[in-house]
Amino acid sequence: MDKILLNKLVDLIIKNKYPATVPGQKALFNDLKKEEGFSDYSILLKELTGAEAGKLGLILFYSSYECELYQQNGNFFPKFNKPLKLLPKETIINNFKSNFNKAQKRHGHIHIPVQKHAAKEVRRQGRLKQEAAYNKGLHENETMLRNALLIIIGIPVIFFVAILPLELTWITTDCASSFSIGERTTLQSLGVNDKVCSSRIDGISYPIVFKFLMSLVLFIHIVYAGSPVAEAFEKNENKFISLAIFIVSMPFILIIGCFAIYIPISMAMAVLGIKPDFGYPYLDPFYYG
């Protein structure tokens, strides 16, 4: 039997203001038509009322009130104690399910009012609420996922932009002498410098590539090392230890990981004839130190 209909019928019996007679039953179940959502429900009162053991109304009544069943001509009938004592709602529902099954076995099919538009509408509203709750949860998950992606992608991008102006070059001075040891000793005794020095720019050959790889390694670190941190915060277990390990390991991962990728790439670029870009021209002034 439809749970919605059963609950409405039991609620009616609980707040019953009519006598426990056939006319009282008819008046009681006629109120079902006035219940919200049942205006278009096809209610067959003859199936809800009457003193026949195979009728739905009597099954509901002896499931709802304390009574004793007696057998007459192979049929079972209830003998209600006076005054009527109503059972709790859960007991009524459990009794009805048990008695309804027994009555079906004894009397065959027991007709139930046919539900029409209103009952379908009640179920449709229930489905709409379920779908709304599901869509809300889905939307919240999508929002969380979108925010997580923005963080995962945004931090490396911001990091790349931040280190873009950073110079990864320096000036190196090389000094050499073309004189022999004896000549250098003589020149030095005369106060003459025997070395010729030149300055050149040295550093990371392909700084843009290097900075991009640093950002890439940071992205990989956030994706893989950040997952245990997020899980720790979700479970509220060792979250600060996980976060500390994530932060402390980050500089080492960036440096080691970046050079591990950059070295073979820069060698391949040099073999392909791609000129190094130090950010400004070579300095090559020759002078005597």
C-alpha cells in the first residue's frame, strides 16, 4: 500500500472525532478528500468502511485499537474493548502491514483506492525536492572543485609572474697572464701588473625556461603533496604536521626538481643552436688589472 496514503489514513484515525460505527467510518474517511494533496484522489468509501473483514476500513480499525479477534464461520472479526484505546502510530502501521497481508491471504485481493493526479503530484514534489538537494550538493561540489583548481593553477601562475623580473645572471671576472714565471716576477718587482682581465656575464642560460620550470614543479608539488594535506584537514588528523612537511619540503623540491628537468632541456636547446638569453648583452671589456 502507498506509504503516503497509509500515513494519511492513520493520521485521520489518530485524530478521529467520529464514533466507531459504519457511518462514523464513512464520515472519518470522507475527510481524506479534504486533506491537502488529495482533492483529486479517487476515494472509494465503500472500500474504506464497513464491518466486513475483507474491507480496508475494518483492517485499519482493528490495527489501530486494542481488540480481540474471534472467528465466526471461517472469518475473523474484532471485538473492541470499551472505551476504545488507540495504539501509537508506529504500532498501528506495523499492525496494519501484518493484518493486511493476513487478510489478503484469507480473502484474496483487497481493493485500495486508486491514486490519481494528486498522489502523483505529491510524489513528483518529493522527486523535485530530491533532485534539488542533489543538484545543490552537485553545485557545491563543483564550486569546491573550481575553487581548488583556481588555487592549484593560480599559485604557480602568480609565482611565475613574481619571479619573472628576477635576474638569474651575474658578472664573472677572468684574469690571465701571458708572461713566463720569470717575466712575471720581474714585472711585479717593477710594480707592473702582469695579468690581463676581462669581465663576462654568466648565469642561467635560458632564464625564462628556468622560471617556467620552477612554476611547473611548484604546480606538481601542490597537486601531489597537497592531496595528503587536504585529506588531513578533512579528517582533522595530523593536519598541522602535514602542512609543515608540505611547506618545509617545498624549497628543496623546487630547486632539485627544477634543475633535474632544466639541465637536460638546456643541453638539448644548446645542441639545437638556440642562443642563451641572459637578459642583456655580454660585457667583454679587456683591461689590465
